[in-house]
Amino acid sequence: MNSLPWFRLYIDLLNDPQVQTLSDAHFRAYINTLCIASAQNPRGELPPLKDYAFALHRTEQQASKTLASLLAAGLLEGCLEGGKEVVRVKKWALHQFDSDTSSQRVQLHRSNMKRFRNFSETAPERDTDSDSDSD
């Protein structure tokens, strides 16, 4: 069974003026943008505008305006890398960790459980032939 991908959403978001001053529509778009960014490789970057618009169920023009608003709010950052514009969630690496991917955690957990199970199944037998004080 595969686990669902996830990302961290911190409680302090409630006190973040950059987020809390967003309109309801832009707040929803920001949360959706976090989901979209988490699904990318590398995580935290946004896909090209047409894919971002598709994921938001918006036109490219609407998605472009949303990006502009989130950039202006300081929640996203844009830069040129290798001649192409890259937009990413600001401070993504500060809040999201590579260890958050579950595959390694699940693999380690299963390995530990297997070792524990093998240990408990092969517990040494008690020596019943030893001398006792009752003799």
C-alpha cells in the first residue's frame, strides 16, 4: 500500500501577516500552490504556467494573476536559472525536509519490525535441566 504524499503546514501560519492578509481566494490559491509545489521535482518549485493553471483549474491568464499576487505578497520567489524563469515557494527548504518523504521512513520501520519479529520468534529456549535450590 502506497502512502499519500504530504507536506508540513505549520500552525504559525495563523500568525503570519503575509498569509493572513490574503483575500480568501488568494489564501485558497496559496494552499493549493503549496500542494502543487510539493508534488514537483524538485519539491518547492512550481511547474510551467500552463501546468500550474491546469492544476488550479484556472486559465493561464488567471493563474498568472494569482502568481503575481503571491509573488507580491512575498510568499513566492522567482529567479532565472539556466536561462529559464523558476518560481518557487519562499523558505520551502526551511519548512519542508527531505526526511518527510515516507519511503525511507516506511522502509526503516518495516526493517525494524522484521528484526523485532525475528527476535521474538527465535527467542532462546529456557534451560530446564539446570540445578535448582529445591533439590
